[in-house]
Amino acid sequence: MDSRNPLFERSGKLESNALLLYNRSARVPGHTEVNTFEFYRFRFHFRAIGTVHLPAGKGANLVRGVFGAALRETAGAAEYRRLFEPGAGLRETAGAAEDRRLSEPGAAGGKSPSGLADWPRPFVFRAAHLEGATIPPGDSFFVDVHVFHAAAPALGLWRRAFARLAENGIGPGRGRAVLERVEQLDPEDRGWTVGDAAGAPSVVALSQLPADRPGGLSYCRVRFATPTELKWEGHTVARPEFGILFARLRDRIATLRALYGAGPLEMDFAGSGERAARVRLAHSDLHYQSAERRSRRTGQAHPLGGFTGDAEYQGELAEFLPWLRAARWVGVGRQTVWGKGDLRVIP
């Protein structure tokens, strides 16, 4: 059984300044090896000074856009690229091994995972609850960020950038606000106030049962809470067939884990894909949302649409359930950094 993902096959020895990929796994007594995924979940709490308005369908993207501008003002070029241009290829500087690991993983010696030209950003925003909201002066609101730099989440950098974002203003009217506090949350929504140093990351298990004994779950309902756009073989798909959904989710988690976390997944990629393809999309109630954003910096228009709604799956689903639950934290499909592809398992 081939447990390696061809995406991460490498030739030659990695140079010392390249991203260190290592394997770490947890074990459950009586079960097979369990892959885990680590991430940080932060909630930034604001109080509006002026009226803050975020248009429907563009709220998360507006937050991301003004955050990028605030980060440019409060951080150096390396810190900016660490979040927004990972792998961009900064020049080598003396003593920059750690900075390169964060800001441009894969740049050393031209090494990068095979077939992966653009590295995914190591975070996602969660601001769908603000879509179409108008927040009057004095009221509070929050923005969530999930950070995948498991070893160095750089909370101080995030805090400074969000504080500047609030000062500069948010939304079309540039309503100003003040950053009041930052919480770190766990997957069960338990939170505690933090300073510039984060606590331990959240850890989710990606497998709980041996693949050869997957029974115990034959039905699952999934809700696509934010617009989701899946591609397969270069084309956007109209229906979230389970084999495609799982493949995109598995490969995204594998990439994030390899680049920013504990290293490559230990699993049978081909076998899991074959089993996922046997799960049937039994029913769906989906709606397509159309929207676009235009970059102020480049002038380019980018589509933000995708389908939302529910999909019901039937088949041997037990081994895939932890992955579906993990999608809430990482997103699936295109443009996840803007909050797209937020998937929830419905009891």
C-alpha cells in the first residue's frame, strides 16, 4: 500500500534553510495510526466608533483587503509575504533561515512540492456573520482567523495589524473602530483572552477508525455555509460529488500540514480516494451565489461566487467524518482565505 502523496515527493536533499518536513502522529489504543492537524483559532473583538457597514457577499473579502493594507503599514516586507505571499522568493539574507521558513517556505534552492506553484496562505478569515451588517457606533463585533503556522502563529503581528485596520476604518464608508481584546478559541468555542503570545494550538484527529473497518455510518448531511467552488481536472463542478469533495479537502489539509505543520500525512491517498468515490450524493438542495471583487491594487476582478446549501451523502462514511468536520477550520475549494468553502456537518 502506497502511503505517500505524490504531491510531496522530492528529489535530492533539502538544503538547511528549506522548510523542514517531518512526520508526527498520535496513536489510539486498538486502532491504526491517527493523523492530526494543528491550527490556531483567534477571535478579534472590536467596538465601532463610526458606523461600520459590510455589503452582503463581500464582507470577508473587504476585511481581508483592509487587513492586507494594515499589515503593510505595521510590518516589514518579510512579515507581509509570510502571510500573503508565501513562497514568493525573497532574497537570501544572512541569518534568515527562520524568517524564510515563515515567509517563503520552499524558496531555498528552488525547492517546492511537486506541482504546487502557488503555496496556500497559512490562514483563513471567518467573517460571514458580518455579511450585509451595519454596526452602529458603540456596538461590538468580531472577526475570526484560523492560523495554520503551528509552530509560530505570530499573534503579536496579527494584533498590530488588526488594531491598525480598525483605526483606518472598515467597509465602503471606512467606519472606524477600536480593537478591544483578542481571544483564543478551541474547537468547542471555549475561549480565553490572550496577549501577544498564543497558547497551545487546537488539535483535531483526521482518522479514528481503521480503513478496513469503516462501518458505523452510512448517511451524512453536509452544509456549505459559505459559497463553495470546487474544481476537478481544471473545470468548476456544478455538484459536490463526494469523491471530488473529499479529494479537494484531503489535498488541502495535506498541503497545509506539510508546509506549515507537522509534516506529510501518513495515509493511503489512492485507497482513500477510491473509497470516497463509492460514496453517493443522494440528495442536494444547493443555490448558486454570484459575486465578484475588484482589487484596488491591480484593478483585476475576481469571482467570489459558489454554491451554498445542503448535500446528503450515503455510503461507507465513517472514515471520512473527521475530515468533513475539519473542513470547518480550513475550508475547501477556491479562495478559502476569503472565507469561502466553510463546510459544516449537520447532526
